[in-house]
Amino acid sequence: MRSRKSSAASAMPVQIPLVFDRPGLIAGVDEAGRGPLAGPVVAAAVILDELQPIAGLADSKKLTARRRERLFDEIRARSLACCIAEASVEEIDRLNILQATLLAMRRAVEGLRLKPAKVLVDGNRVPVLRIPAEAIVQGDAKVAAISAASILAKVHRDRLCVDLDARYPAYGFAVHKGYPTAAHQAALQAHGPCPEHRRSFAPVREAEAACGLRHGGHGGLKGSLHEDSR
């Protein structure tokens, strides 16, 4: 004979989870360049084609530069839609790096030629959008579309840093990509910041102040700095 307690338990209704996801296209979004001391922050949005899967997608930081370059071209050729956007150094200094990153993400999503039904963003914050969005921690390792976005953003920003290196070769941007390595900070202390350095970042402010003291208040470089001064 079943007990009254077990009968009551069996009578409890079973909760069914509700799925609110809209059917339709999914865009993955990721950024590159939050940590560097110089250059813009870059974001990318990608809508993959389920009928043309791309092998080898992964977190861009875990791929070699050569592999990222090959995947960059493949993603752009085979995705249904993709867009790369930036927030400038001026916007980073004016808004702060978090808000500038979210701005770049919003620009990337809004620049897609197809409108997604939902946006999946790497990390724990989402930009303000008119489309449902979800943040996924370590999404670049879990969601193929986010992995693709991370590769586009990383390769695009690395190329920008190579261009910066040609304009300001004393800093070594092609090597460290703007990150605060010992060599980068030593160059900052020696030459002061260039126009592409983020003044809202403490190491850049400190280097500018130190350079200003050494040069009577005229710290930092205004134009390109080349090793050959002829």
C-alpha cells in the first residue's frame, strides 16, 4: 500500500522548462584589443552557414597566426554574413574601455547584411541591441560563431598593429600588438606615448607625465618616429 506521503509526491506537477529562443539566424560576437595600451578595440559579428561548416574553429588565442589567417579568409568567404567594427582610441579614452568595447560590438552587429534572430556574445556583458542577446563566458571556445568572430577580430587588429608599427617603429607594435610587455613599456618610457596610445590607461599617462618632465612639458610623439632620422 502506497503511503500518503508518496502519493502526494507523485501528484506534484512536473515543471517543463520553457524555451524562449526565437528560430532564425544566430550571430556570434567577440572582441580583440581590450588589454593593449594602444590602438582601437575591434569587434566582429559572424553568422555561419550551417550547410557549410568550417573545420578548425576555436578560440583565436589558441590558434597559430598562420592558422588564424587561413581561417580569416575562409570565414569571410563561407559565412552568411560578417562584419568587423572598431571603437577608436579617442572613444576608448572618452567612454572607457568597457563601453568602447560594447560600442564596437554594437557596430559589428548592426553592420551585418542579414539581421539575426539572436546574438551570442563572448564574456559576461552584452551591448545594447534591438535583438535578443546572451552573454556566454568562454563562448569563443564553446560556440562556433563566436570562435569565428574572435578570429576575425584578432586578425584584423593584428594587421592594424602592423600598420601602426610602420608609422611608429620605435614601439614594436608588430611584435607585442600594443600589449603592456616589458619592451613596450620601456619604449613608452624612452619616447613617451604616440597619438595612438590610450591616455586613459595608467601606464600611458605615467609615461607621458615622465616624458613631459624630461622635455619641459612637451611629452609624447606627435608624428611618426623612425629609427632613421635622415
